[in-house]
Amino acid sequence: MFRVFGIQLSLHVSFFLLLAYFAFEGWKTGGVEGAAWSVLLIILFFGCVVLHELGHSLTAMRYGVRVPRILLMPIGGMAEMDHIPRKPSAELWITIMGPAVNFAIVLMLLPVIWNAQWFSQRLHFQDFGAVVALLAQANLLMGLFNLLPVFPMDGGRILRALLATRMPHLRATYWAATSGKVLAGAFALIAFFYFNKPLLGALFLFIFYAGDAEYRQVLIREREAAYQAEFWRRVAAMRARDVTENEPPEPPIIMLPPR
Ligand code: ZN
């Protein structure tokens, strides 16, 4: 769509399906006006999702992370970062600033809700209070939902950063991802069978696989780093012994246990 603070804001194609769905739902209950309201609410809601992602992105940029794009999908937003700092305090701040934006929005909307009558009269806008109240409620839910300790959601990242202050990065990721997978699996079952909400269940299954994928990515990166380090250590050792043979050193075999 456009750039904010040098970050490209993009919409996934499926986003238009979501807009069409909500327009249809609104139209069923209130005709054209209902459809317009429904679409307006969704746009306001995803505006808050963008602000949440900007909270992460702008903090990350302060830590030297490049953020080329924020992608909006029907299940939420995603700020694409070229790397996530290994320093636990950096990851902690970058993560916390997302939900913090939502809670800040709630705090800013509270006085408006309390004085809804006053605003409605001046703006000649009947449902003004209701819209603001809905938006505040959505932001409160967004902030709290993202703080669930399910890696790679914000709460899970906070858990990883806290664990990483006491153990190696890989091990911290393993434990955050494993406990996250157990919780995501349990939440998915509860959503499917207790609340009968298949979409929410599918979201938790998606989070389950995303957590597993990110852990494996960290594992591969650690193995590659260990391989490189060992390879160059052997090269340096050969040079130190002044070996003039043309053969390169034998490639090392690195095995990293997951914990
Ligand atoms: Zn977030």
C-alpha cells in the first residue's frame, strides 16, 4: 500500500476475502449502511494491528534491525525483521512494545468513552461511543491475547528472552517452543471441542507449527555457526603449523543436541 517510517505496508490477497466476508455479514443485518459500518470497524481494527507492529518495528530499528515490510493477513500482522537480536534485553523490549501500544490505545480511548455523550453531540454521530468502546475492547483483547506464552507469539518471545538470561539462546528457544507447543495444542483442542470455534482452533494449530518451525530455524543456524567456527579454527591451526599442502582441512562434523 504505502511506506511508514521507511517500512513497506503490504496487504495479503486473502485480506480482501476478509473484507468481503465482513461486508456481507454487515449487509445481512443492516443493508448497505451495515456493510459500511462493518468494513469501517475492520479497517479501524487492522489500523490498530499496524500500530502494534509499528511498536515492535520502531523499537527493533533502534537496535539496528532492518524492517523491510509489515504484512497484514486476516489472522493478524507480521513485521518482517532481517534478524532478531540475540541479546535478551533487546528481544524483550522489541516484543513488549507491541502489546504496550494496544494498552496505550485503551488508556487514550477511556476518557473518550467516559465522555461519549459529549463527543456524540458535538460530532452529530449517534454510535460514536459504541464504536470507540468496541475499539478499546478489541485493543485490550489484542494486547492480552498476544501475551499468551505461546512461542512465537509475543508472550512466548518474552518467555524465551527471560529464559535466555539464564541459559544458552538455543536451549531457551527449545523450552519456549516446547511449552508453547503444549499450550497451543491444548488451546486448539479447547477451541475446537469446548467453544466449537474452528477458526480459533486453526489459528492455534498455525501457531503450533510456526513455533516448531522457528525453533528448527534457530537449531540450523546454531549448527551452521558451530560448523563455520570449527572449520576456521582448523584452518587457523593448519596455518599456525605452517602446513603447505594444498588439501583443505577435513570438514568437521558438528552434532548439537537440542538441549
Ligand atoms: Zn506482537
